Amino acid sequence: MRHAQRNATTRRGAIAPLTAALLIVLLGMVAFAIDVGWMVVAQTELQNAADASALAGAGQLMDPSVQFSLPGQTAAHQTSTLSAAQASATSYAKNFASYNRAGGVRSLVLLDNDIEYGLSDAKGTYTKYTGNIKYATSFPNTIKVTLRLDGTTGGNGPLGLFFGPVLGMSTTNLTATASATIYSGTVDNFIAPPNAGLLPMTVDVNSWNSYLATGESNDGTIHLDGNGVPQMQLYPSPDLAPGNFGMLSLDDSDNDAKSISNWIDKGLSATDLKSLQDNHLVPLSKHDTTQWDWKGAPGFKASDLNDLTVGQTYLLPLFKPVVATTGSSYQATDKSAGPATPGTDGVGSNAYYQIVQFVGIKISQLDKSSALYVQPAYVLDPAALLNSSSITPMTPGSSSTLVTTFATPKLSN
């Protein structure tokens, strides 16, 4: 019996130092777990901050990308537009970084050298922008930022660890990179009345595309704004239905002066939009392309120009003509709703259009009761439903393919 007691005592004495040794290991593992968890939290915060910073910067590229791609510009004007765009995007990116915290740093610093610009294609391939200005081809659609918790001079400093010093490592370095790209698309429908005003007038899609390519209005003249950039004369216009001048009834019914003023000032109402949808005029992608059934209204009056504001952006409907050739055979509209018949041009309230596109425009010059000039301008309207097949990275620089309606910027590779 005494022998058994002696053995038990011996075993207890051996377990005590083993427990002490294992406790050291256990405490080390707990300390390591705490520091690893801290690193994961800090990395997540840093990545969220980088994402927000990139998206904020990308939002500043949309409007200048349209300005950069306007027809008939000089290389100097494009260079100025690009420089201002990058300065604005950089400022926004840095500001949004400072609104965030990570790893105990309350206001993160984004360094200038950690901001770059480039082009992303439809496949997601990114090419860094070199900064060499090339006429009409070099506006970036992507901003890429890197936020750091490291020892870079002027930055945020490395991430401090709680128990790392015990193991000889008091800090560690973390980085987070994010890219955001601007996307264009074509407006197909609306989930609610558009925030942007929808002009109750329309222009030939061929005239619009010709203006983008050449800078000429449909009167064959290049009209320049104060900066020497071509603007399109929207009113008066020579290629519209007689007695109509491109006026649309946006609720498929009314055409009185009050309705026209409300459409210009406030855009579509919920009732107007429902009428267009009930009559299958929108979505545009599902509209029967053999039907000329957007109801025209009596002629757009010069007095209606008084409701417009210089600098204001609007969505402008574009129509496909019945006969697109120039000269006496040109026919913008049909005289009744349904399949178009060449030689039966509608007049006034009997003019029926086929609307094929909405584009963003800005009133660039307005001669009250006389003439109206517009230029392409970006429109980002949360009420607009874009045709999903049309949403691609914006590729500024080609005025002949300029798209002025945008989807929300997205994070990219």
C-alpha cells in the first residue's frame, strides 16, 4: 500500500512542471490568436475604406468623361478636362479615405503615389494609364487605390500588435487595394418617374449620331459654345414633322401648355409613366420596332423655351424616322399609330414617332423665344432601368459612340 502511494506522489510531481510548460504554450497560442484576430479586423476595415475611396473617386470621372468625348475639341481642351477630372477624383478618394478608420487609426491617409488611373475593358482587363495624352483615346475609366498600414513616410504607420512584442514582433504591415470603374448603359425603362427631367421633345437619332461624329447640327452648321466646343441646335430643327417640331405627348394624351411646362420642370409623373408602360411604349427593348406609336403633340412653341434653364441636364428622347434619307423624301413621322407607311407624314397632333433611345443632354445655350442648343451630358438617374446587355465599362474618347447615361460605378479587379 505504501508503494502505491509513493508512485502516485511521484506522478503528481511530474505533471506539475508539464502543466506549467503547456500553460506557456497555451498562453502563447491565445496571444497569437488575439493578434491574428486583430489583424483580420484591421485588414477588413482597411479594405472597406479602400473600396469606399475608389468608388468615390470613380464617381468624379463620369461627367468629365462625356466632356472629354465631345466632338470637335482641341487636344488642349481635352488635356485640361483630363487634368481637372483626375484632380477631382484624387481629392474625393483621399477625402473618403479620411472618413474611415482601420487598426486604431481614426482618419486614414491615402497617399498620392497610391492612386493610379487606367482603362478596364469589358472582360475586366485593366491597363494602367501612362499619362501620355493621346487625342480622343486616353481618358481613364478606372481608379485604383492602395491603403496602407505600414511604415511608408507620411502614411498611417504599421499595425501595432498586443502580444507580438513577446515574440519579438511589435508591429506588422497591412495593405488593401481596390479598383472602381465607371459603367455606361442605355436607358430602357423607369421604376419610378425619372429624377432627371425628360424633355417632351425629340430629335432624329441619325442627326444626333451625325452631330457626335462631326459636330454639325442637322442644319449643316457647326454651332460653337463659348469654349469653342460644338453644340447641337435642337430648336428650331429642319428635319421634324410639319407643324410639330419634335413635340411629344409624354402621357400619350395631353399636349396643353401646363403639361408641357410640368414635363420640362418636373419630368414624368407617376401617372405619365404608367400610361407609357400601359401602352407598351416602354421598355424600349420590348417595343415593337414596326410601330410608330409615340403620340406627337402640336408644335413646340418658342415660348416653351422659357421653361428651360441653361446648365440643366435632361433626358432627351431620340426617334427613328420612317424614311431616313435627306431631302424631299425624308419622313420623320407617320400619320397614325401602327406600322409606318412612307409618304404619309403626320402633322401636328397626328404625328406619331418611334422612340428608340434616351440620351443625357445639357442646355448649353438658350436664346429665349428663339433658339435652343444642347450638348451631351452625363445623367445618373436611380429611377432609370438600364438595358442589362448595354452596361459596359465606359470607353471615353470616341464621340461617335458616346453614351451619356450611366450605371453606378462598380468595384472591379
